[in-house]
Amino acid sequence: CSSKYVLSQMHPMWQGPLVVPGGDRQSPIDIAVRKAVFDSELKPLVATYDPQTCQQIWNNGYSFLVEYDDTTDKNTLKGGPLQDKFRLCQFHFHWGESNDWGSEHTVDRRLFPAELHLVHWNSDRYTLFEEAVMEENGLAVIGVFLKVGKRHEGLQKLVDALPAIRHKDSIVEFNRFDPGCLLPANINDYWTYHGSLTTPPLTESVSWIIMKQHIEVSHDQLAVFRSLLFTSAEEVQKSMVNNFRVQQPLRGRTVRSSFT
Ligand SMILES: NS(=O)(=O)c1ccc(CCNC(=O)Nc2ccc(Cl)cc2)cc1
Ligand SMILES: [Zn+2]
């Protein structure tokens, strides 16, 4: 997908005070479980992914992205809180330097060691990711928390590809990866709210769908994430860790839950 053109100039300290004009729908947020409102109208999520449409994996200097061919409706997300059909463009992760933190969203202030984001754009209304990223109903991102435990067999193929993209702007061909294998067993228990991208351009165009159930990966698998570098081959090495944004004010938004 063409997400690489969206982040032309990343503010180096995008963690920081980058203020978005009128930013009252920023992400990530803390999910206060007892304040979430059960919405019986929320439908089951339907994610249909074709592993054959996986194209490449690359280090964008902030995380690594696994990108899919999003020129057809081969990888779709619909249902849940969504009115339209969305196409998977890429997935990536955010993680910490230790297992004590790393996720972007928190649940009752609890941090997880890492968080997966599956990024989709509204293909019923727009023709390109770049268009959708600027629109209020343009994107849908599924967030899945990672916990350290048993090895994730499906993730290993991806972990084995990471040493080849150790440096910023490195890219390798990556085929036949099923992103569905990274979803938890139960995808019908989730929280949903309207927010933003968590990195520049921080546009408030995202319907967030945060899974209640986490997935488990091994300590060694997460250690390989941390072996990636923010820097290119010529620069002084800086480990790619702590690539998460801090939680943002809720500003009166309601988080809905699909479960009681
Ligand atoms: N973190 S998100 O799902 O809100 C998000 C989704 C899509 C974009 C536009 C494509 N670019 C991209 O994915 N860049 C990126 C990813 C991870 C890190 Cl750590 C830094 C930059 C940006 C943010
Ligand atoms: Zn992300």
C-alpha cells in the first residue's frame, strides 16, 4: 500500500508537543473499562485476509511495516462499528525497551509490552489510502495487545525476516503472510472509539477497534523487534525501542464496548 508517501516529514520527536489544530480526538488513550458503554448495536467484526497479497516488509525508521496489495478488495474489514468496507493496507507494531511498557493504548492504565496495529482504509468512499487518511471516516485500525509468554508460531516467519531490515529504509520482499494469524481467538470482544493516527500526520480519521483479548509472543521474539534500528547503516546505531506515543486526553469521548 502507499502509506510510505503519507509520512513524508516525520517530526523527529513525534512523541512530543506536536499539537494538532483542534486536536480533541487524539490517540492513543487509556481505556477505563468501567466507563466504557456497552453498545448492543455493535455487530461482529468480519476480517477477510488473503495471505497471497502480502508484498513487502520495511523499516521506516520508526517501526517495521508489513504491506499488502490494496488495489483490490482482497483484504477487507467490515461490521463491528463500521458502516463501510475497509481495505487492509499494512500492519506494524509499537514496543518498549523492556517488557514493562511499549503499548500505545492502556487498559485501566495497564501497559502492555507491545501493540499491533492493522491499518485499513475506507474503500467504499475513497480510492487511495492517502485520500482516506485525511477524512473523518477514512481509516479503521485494529489494535491488539501483546503479552510475553509462549512463542507465537505464526509470528516467527515475520521475526525471521527482521534481521534483513535492521536499518532504516531497508525493505525486503515478504510473501504469503496471513495477518489473521495475529488476531486473538475472540475478535468479538472489543472497545471502539473515534481517534487519530498516533504518529504524524496525527489526522483524526481513525475508527479504533481495540481487542479485549491479547496475543502472546515469546521474550525472544520481542527481543528481535528490539534488535531493529531507528538509524541507517551510515549513522551511529540507535535501537528501535519505545516507538509509542503517550496517552492523549479523552476530551469527553465515549469508548463503546461490544461486550458486557
Ligand atoms: N500508529 S497508527 O496505527 O495510528 C498509524 C497508521 C498509519 C499511519 C500512516 C502510515 N505510516 C505509518 O504507519 N507510520 C508509522 C508506523 C509506526 C510508527 Cl512507530 C511510526 C510511523 C500512521 C500511523
Ligand atoms: Zn501504530
